[in-house]
Amino acid sequence: MMMYQYFRCLLVVAASLVVVLQVQTVQAILPPPVVQCNQTGAGGCTLYNSYGAWNDRSDCRVPTVVYPTTEEELRSAVANASKNKIKIKVVSRFSHTIPKLACPGSSKKPAMLVSTSKYNSTIEIDVVGLTVTVDSGVSMRQLIDRVEEANLSLVAAPYWEGVSVGGLISTGAHGSSWWGKGGAVHDHVIGLSLIVPAKQNEGFAKIIRIQSPDPLLDAAKVSLGVLGVISKVKLSLEPGFKRSVTYNFTDDGEIEDVFMDHAKKYEFGDITWYPSRHTAVYRYDNRVPLDTPETAMENARNVNGKCLMASSFVGFKKLVANGLKNGLTFTGYPVVGRQGKMQTSGSCLYSTSSLSSCAWDPRINGLFFYESTAIFPAKKFGDFIKDVKKLRDLIKPENFCGVDIYNGFLIRFIKASKAYMGQSEDSTVVDFNYYRASDASTPRLNQDVWEEVEQMAFFKHGAKPHWAKNRNLAFLNVQSKYPNFNKFLDVKKKLDPQEMFSSEWSDEILFGKEEKYNKGDGCALEGLCVCSEDRHCSPSKGYFCKPGLVYSEARVCRSSGSSML
Ligand SMILES: Cc1cc2nc3c(=O)[nH]c(=O)nc-3n(C[C@H](O)[C@H](O)[C@H](O)COP(=O)(O)OP(=O)(O)OC[C@H]3O[C@@H](n4cnc5c(N)ncnc54)[C@H](O)[C@@H]3O)c2cc1C
Ligand SMILES: *[C@@H]1O[C@H](CO)[C@@H](O)[C@H](O)[C@H]1NC(C)=O
Ligand SMILES: *[C@@H]1O[C@H](CO)[C@@H](O)[C@H](O)[C@H]1NC(C)=O
Ligand SMILES: *[C@@H]1O[C@H](CO)[C@@H](O)[C@H](O)[C@H]1NC(C)=O
Ligand SMILES: *[C@@H]1O[C@H](CO)[C@@H](O)[C@H](O)[C@H]1NC(C)=O
Ligand SMILES: *[C@@H]1O[C@H](CO)[C@@H](O)[C@H](O)[C@H]1NC(C)=O
């Protein structure tokens, strides 16, 4: 039996290697535009996210989409919506956010979508003042390249470059750091221009310029798109630097005891944990002076193909796959490179070579997964790790192999922030991805294990959901987890009294209430509810609602045929 289970795990690994190979050989295809309009007839437009479908019941249909290129055009779009009292939302060129935050409403009512995909012309660097001011539609990669050309560096960035500056700060996107201003990009924001509705005699919309230390900035820098349209963002920079990275693949025995020291010792440290393999990968990552030679970049390529600098999502997956294939023998050596190369990646988005396109591109049929991101107050994180270990030790470790193949648990650090919708204390963030059957009603491998981990994180240990990730159930009671939530709502009421920038979809995230989904059949499989009856799972396929194994308050969909214990 053990043999069989192990074999199954290997099979899944093998399947994932096949996916990796496929991803490397498909012809490069640029991602399809996220807004697609029906040219024939008055069909209007449909907003997708980069993963293709929204993870729920209905498409996001929008009658009107505008593509401003200047700040004044942005302002007049808001004025038009304000004058006509219609819902309005912003979406970036890539629309990478998993929750349906950017959807302005249902197809029945008039609504307007403002795309920032053509609002990306200005990147102004102040070399003396060490700042950069950008249009909100500028992509992370464009920004980083320009900043590095000036021999300066932006210290924080998410690990993925295919995002817009406006979108990423709006959802609190982060890299990993407890040092300096910390790993969240919004904590490097020192000014911001916001376009909000206004009275008729002010032209129906106005631009407010917010500068640090105005407390309004604490509301506006992580605003989930519900305060207004962000037009300009001013970020602080530092003199250019390089980073030196080493990965240490080692035993996972001490994670809960050492993660804080790790964060304190390494400016950009992170940890990837593969529970079923009892393995932790500590990323030792500190800055080094600009004149440090870029030693290992090329060697690195030779060892592991282009995925060695595997901080990216796909790259990481490939590294893991290769690592597994070689018996996890990859051991570190310092890889030194410019900050702009080391902090973020994502060439699959733009690639015109035949090498890559993004693995999650819906047309590749490669990965189809859920992505959960739970943010813990650092002092509570150790207990979560211990609980996951308990669960792993109780079940067959092979039941964790699904997540290990995708990315393992990626553990990162966010420093305390004054942003109302940011983290009010030093925090530890964990991302985990798991397989989602493309047919919503088909239960996925080890469904129950993932549901229990998810519920342990968000309900037992009080983790907060990342605003740009997660299934809806993670947002239940989210407002009680943010001490400044009401301050944020006060600002929202003041800036947008008509609630033009709110929709039923963003309300669903902001005020997460389970009743909204009516707890339909199969709702727990899609993460729309926590099951309380078997029909919320998939009784016809043998999945029933059962208590968790370690967290007994959890309610998960478990296969009657599974031999968990
Ligand atoms: C492969 C991958 C890896 C990722 N890695 C990380 C990571 O390492 N760390 C991390 O924190 N996140 C990560 N993310 C999540 C990503 O940072 C967020 O999804 C980010 O919000 C996406 O930005 P976007 O430009 O696509 O925003 P969108 O999805 O277009 O918009 C996000 C929200 O912001 C609003 N918005 C956008 N622009 C404006 C504007 N100008 N004014 C007002 N509101 C606006 C939208 O209405 C929406 O509510 C990753 C995502 C992917 C797909
Ligand atoms: C476009 O609209 C027409 C008329 O409303 C409809 O028949 C057609 O199916 C639509 N096409 C798409 C791709 O949605
Ligand atoms: C104003 O909005 C309406 C519909 O929402 C649209 O038809 C019209 O073209 C817009 N006008 C301008 C000047 O953007
Ligand atoms: C703006 O985006 C376009 C692609 O949509 C790109 O070609 C152009 O280089 C971008 N401009 C800047 C300043 O980054
Ligand atoms: C950046 O530094 C390099 C190396 O010192 C130098 O050659 C280049 O001129 C600098 N660029 C700018 C814009 O200062
Ligand atoms: C890797 O981590 C282990 C456990 O913390 C430690 O004993 C070992 O010295 C580390 N190896 C390197 C090369 O730093």
C-alpha cells in the first residue's frame, strides 16, 4: 500500500514534468487581452482575468470600456460616470487578480470599465531626490528597467513582473522583507494621485494629490480599487545594488523555530517548504555592492536551464521538478545579480521566442489551480506550521505531494505598515497552490487536506487573505481582522459617497458573507462556502462533508473511499 501511494505520488510528479516540458516547447503566444468586446451587435464586452475564467458563477459583462492615455482622459472618464451615476472600475492590462474585484457589475446595469493598458507613458525619475513617479498603468518590468538604467533600485516588488503599478499597490502586493521599509510595495509609496467623483461645479470629477505624511495616504495606498482611479504613483528608490542568493535545501524540522531569525538575518530571505518531503529551502538573500562581479548567472543557467533564478512562479515550479528528478540534490552557491534581475521575473508574458508562454494561460491546459495566500501575525505563524506538520504526520505524507509539486508552501515576510488595508504588524505570508479540476463539480486530489489547511489558516489561526488571491471563503469576516477597517470605510464614504467604485463583486470580498452564495450544491468544492451538508460537496462522486482531522471545527469534503488514516 505504501508502495502504491508512493508510486502514485511519483506518477503525479512525472505528470508535472510533462507539463513543464510542454510549457517549454509550446510556441510563444502572448496572453489574450483581458477585455474582449463583441464587435457585432450591441454585445458589449467581457472582462476576464489572466487565468481565463473567474472562479465563480458568471462572466463579468460590461457595456462600456474606455482606454484613456492621459490623466485628463482618466479624469473625464470618471466625470462621465459620475455625471451619469454609473458604476465604474479600473482594470490593468494583465488583470492578474483572482477575486473579481475589478468587475463593475452585472450586465443589466450601465457600468464602465477603465483600462489602464494604454495609460503607461510617463516614468519620471528624480535622481537627486531618489524617487520615481509613474503612470498607474506602467508595468512592474517597465518601471524596474528604467529605474535600473538610472543606476537606482526599487527595493520591494512582488515576485512577478506582469502587473501594473496601480493594480499591485491596490491589492497590497509584496515581495519578502522585514528590513527597512519592508517587502510590501505600497510601503515605498510616498505620493499618489487619486481621481474621485466631485460636484457638478467641480466638473464631476477631480484629481487629489496626496503626499506623505498625509494620513489619507494610509487609506489610498492599498485601496482595492474602491476609492477612485489612481493616476500617478510616487515611489522611493535607493542607490542601485546587487543581491547575492543561495538556496539551502535542508530538513524542515525547525521551520517554526527559525523563521523569525531567518527574516531578521537576510534582507530578502524566504523559505519554501515541501511538507511531504520533510524539506525546507531557505533562501539566503542579501544585498551586495554594485561592483560585486555577477559570478554565477551563466553557470546557473547551465545547471538548471533558465529556471535557476527560480524566484518566479513558473521558474520555481521547474526548479522543483528538476530538483525532484535529481533527488533534490540542488545545493546552493551564491548567485549574484542586479536587483532588477533578482527581485522579479515573468518573461513568459512577453516572450516572442519559441520558449515559453505562461503555464497558467488557459489555452495551454497546463496548470489549473487555486492559489491561497494567508497572512499571519508573525508570532502566530509557528502554531500554524505545527498544525500542518501534525496533519502531515497523521495522514500519509503522500497526500501532501500535490502541493509539493506545484510550489510547496512559499513563506515570505511583510513588515508592519500604516496602510489601513495593509498589515498592522510584522507578518509572515504563506502561498500554496493546489490542483483544481477544470470541471467545477469534480473533486480534486486530496481535497480534504487542502480545505483543512485553508480553514486552519483563516479560521483557527486568524490569518488574513491576500486581497489579490484566494477563494471567497477566505474573506469571511475579513473586516474584523483589520484594526483600521472602519477608518478605511470612513474615507471611502467621504471620497465616493455614491459608491460608484463599489460593485456587488468587490463588496463580496470586502464584506465577505457566506450567505450571499446561498450555499448551493457543490459550493464547498469551489471555495464559495464551508460545507455543512453533504450536498455542499459532491455526494454523487463520493465526497461528503466531514470534520477536519487535526482542526476538528473544520468542515471538509472527503472522499468516502479515501484511506487517510
Ligand atoms: C504568477 C503570479 C505571481 C504573483 N506573485 C505575487 C507576489 O509575489 N506577491 C504578491 O503580493 N502578489 C503576487 N501576485 C498577485 C499580483 O500582485 C496581484 O494580482 C496584483 O494586484 C495584480 O496587479 P494587476 O496590475 O494585474 O491588477 P488588476 O488585477 O488589474 O487590478 C487589481 C485591483 O486593483 C484595481 N486597480 C488596478 N489599477 C488601478 C488604478 N489605476 N486605480 C485604482 N484601482 C486600480 C482593480 O480595480 C482591482 O481591484 C501574483 C500574481 C500572479 C498571476
Ligand atoms: C456577439 O453578439 C451577437 C449578437 O448579439 C451574438 O449573436 C454573438 O454570439 C456574439 N458573439 C460572441 C463571440 O459573443
Ligand atoms: C460617457 O459614457 C457613456 C456611457 O456610459 C458613453 O456612451 C459615452 O461615450 C461616454 N462619453 C465620453 C465623452 O466618454
Ligand atoms: C506601454 O505599453 C506598451 C504596450 O502596451 C509598450 O509597448 C510601451 O513600451 C509601454 N510604455 C512604457 C513607457 O513603458
Ligand atoms: C550607471 O553606472 C554605469 C557604471 O558605473 C555607468 O557607466 C553609467 O553611465 C551609469 N548610468 C547613469 C545613467 O548614470
Ligand atoms: C543549511 O541549513 C542547515 C539547517 O539550518 C544548517 O545546519 C546548514 O549549515 C545550512 N547550510 C548552509 C550551506 O548554510
